[in-house]
Amino acid sequence: MGISVTILGSNSAIPTTERRPTAQIVDVNQDYTLVDCGEGTQIQLRKYGIKFQRISRILISHMHGDHYFGLIGLLNTMHLLCREKDLHIYAPAPLQKIINIQLEAAHSKLRFNVIYHELSMGNCGVICESKQVDISSTPVKHRIDCFGFVFQEKSHGINIRKEAIQQHNLTLEEILQVKAGKDVIRESGELLKNKELIVDPAPLAKYSFISDTKPNPSYLDAIQDSDLLYHEATFMNDMSKRANETFHSTTTQAADVALKANCKRLIIGHFSSRYHSLEPLLNEARQTFKNTELAVEGAVFNV
Ligand SMILES: [Zn+2]
Ligand SMILES: [Zn+2]
């Protein structure tokens, strides 16, 4: 159980030979969500041995190409690999039109259903509920409509301690009551409190993805208390003017968001291709938020 994040790409608009544009796989108990799909994402999936067909849904944060130019290629490959399972895509409205034009021009008809869910700045909140996780969108502050995403793991259910069953000789009916979260009151009047019979529930993981944006209070509440936060840090602090003009964040601003939102760990990414070494960005962020890591390709973060 828990959430695992694999970084597939973490560069900003221009890919380099070492770094691809944004994409990552969020794995909740083998149920995969692809977050953004920059150019070359399908090659990265192959490189890291991630099965395409396990991807249940794709979230696209916004319509800048470094976040979706890999999508038509990935859909085409899923088709060639004989995918039959529905694929859900959560994205701003223009995406569906763009994909359809490309398919129509090639006289291609995918052999699986693509179900589009339009993201709207005026209607953020829970966009997807699966057995394991709730996924929400949150508005961020970029040049065009752009969304952050929050993954909140759901309860794993109630487990009764084996010793408690033996000690109290619980009947099947009583066990069902405990599993439903109730106390047990016996005919003798004896009260068995639910919390004394069950295994302490494991903490539920929360992961937040925020890219691209300038720092803004619009998403602070949504990401509050995340176990892991991915936040873009396109520039170092000496480029803060440029960051502000292009609606991006600096390393220190990303770290400051993690601090303000009381997050446990921070991953920074969406690096400008001007940076060959990322160590200076990491060091700068760590001056404000110690528990920071770099989103390097292939890195896996477990929550
Ligand atoms: Zn971008
Ligand atoms: Zn952008």
C-alpha cells in the first residue's frame, strides 16, 4: 500500500540529451496514473520497464507542449499493443480536439475507448475516485489555465487484531460489527470498544503535483500536509524576475511553499535547460527546506 512516484521527465520546455520534459507515473497499489506526457514519455516508460497497459488514466496539467506533446505517440502505441481497456484522460478542453484531429488525419481509430474529462478552473476538486485513491485538481497560477493534482490515499479498511478475536471469543456477527467500525455490546452488557479490537490504521499517503506556476495561495490549502510535494523550480533565485514574468517558480519559492503547506518532503523539477548541473538548485532549495530532492529521471519516491 502507499503511493509511489516514478519520475520520467523533469525538464522545462526544451528537452536536452540528459533530461526529458514533464511526465511521471503515480502508482497506487499497481493502479497507474500518468501525470503529464511530455515528448518522449513512451520511450521513458520502456526505459524504466513500466507497463503501458497498467495506466488507467492520464492527467494533463495544461496545454503547453512540454506537458502533452508525447500523448498522440503513446495513444498510438497503446493501440498497436492491442489495448482494450478504457483510458480516462483529464485535461483542459482543447486537448480532445487536438487528439481527434491527429487521429482523423491518419484515418486511425483506436481500438480502445478514450474517455475525456474536461478540467475547469472554476470547478476544481475531486476529479477521480478509484478504490485506492481520490484525485483532486487545484488551480495554479500560470500564463494559461493550469492545474495541480492531489492524490489522497483511501482507507485500507478495518483489520481486527487476531489476539482480540481469541481473547474475547468474538462471534462472526461481532466480527462483522467491528469491521463496520462499531463497538460490540454483548448480552451480558459487556462493552467491547472498537478501537481496542482493531489494528491501528496505517497513515494514509498524500502526494501533490504542482507544475507550472508562480507561487500562489490558490493551491496552498489543497496541498496542506502532503507527505510528498512535487513543485516546479524552473529557475534559481538570481532569475526571480524571469520566473515572475514567465509565471514560474524559483528553487527558494518552491521550498517556501513546502514549508508553508507543512509538507514532509519536497521534489523539485521542471528545470530550465540552461542548467547543466542540478546540484546548485538542490543546495539553494535545501537552505529553506532541508528535506528536498531532485526530480531526476528514473528516481522513485515512495510515500
Ligand atoms: Zn512546462
Ligand atoms: Zn507551462
